[in-house]
Amino acid sequence: MRDLILSPAFSHPPSIGSPSPLLVISDVQMPTRKSSLEGLRGQIKAGTDALERGDFIEVDDADLEGYLERLTRPAAKPAR
């Protein structure tokens, strides 16, 4: 992005018939946003499919904090 802003497209005002710098930025960012949305949609579908299959566990409110801590804790290395 920095290179794009420092490019000649930003050093001179756009002439008639040339794309504006804002359109250039939009074109550069669009594939990234699209792929991010596609990835998010895929994760949502995977989650809803798992729920429909019954592939989940229930955690009581009292156990929720401990469960989340176990999820974020690094796995212990196996003994040699």
C-alpha cells in the first residue's frame, strides 16, 4: 500500500481518462476483501454444518472460563 501511495499515480493529479488514485486503491483492496469474506463464509458454513451434525460440546457457564483457558494454552510437549 505504501508503495502504491508513493507511486507516480499520486504524484500528479489524474488527467481526463486516467483512473483516480482512489479507484486504483479500491481495485487493489477489492480482491483482499473478497477473499476475506469468502474465507469467513467458509468458516461460518463449517460451523453451521458441525452444529447440524451434532459435532459440538456443551460447556456450562461455570466451566466456560476454564474451558477457554485450555483452548488458548499451548500444548504440553510429550516426554521423551
